Amino acid sequence: MKELSMRTAATVQAWAVALRNRDEGATAAEYALLVALIAVAIIVAVRTLGSTIADVFDKTSTTLSSATAAGG
């Protein structure tokens, strides 16, 4: 009976170690997925804001050019 109990304990311990190792792999995969999603969000934001900011600079440049030409 003692031998069966020791084998059971060893099996449970091996299962726990395997489970812990699998969790680390899952965590790495989750971090990779998170990084990928953040990268996609940054790309979308830069593309959206990039064109908006370019429009603001174009309007400002046009306004300044018109003011300079009118005053000069």
C-alpha cells in the first residue's frame, strides 16, 4: 500500500510539474498575442491620426500662405 501511495504521489507531482510547464508556454503565447494586438492598434491609430494631422498641417500652411500673401 505504501508503494502505491508513493507512486501516486510521484504521478501527481509529475502531473503538477507538467501543468506548470504548460502554463508558462501558454503565458508566452498569450503575451505574443497581446503584443500583436497592441501592434495592430498602434498601426491603425498612426494611419488614422497621420492623415488627420497631415490635413491639419495642410490647412495651417494654406492659411499662413494666404495671410502672408495678403499682407505682403
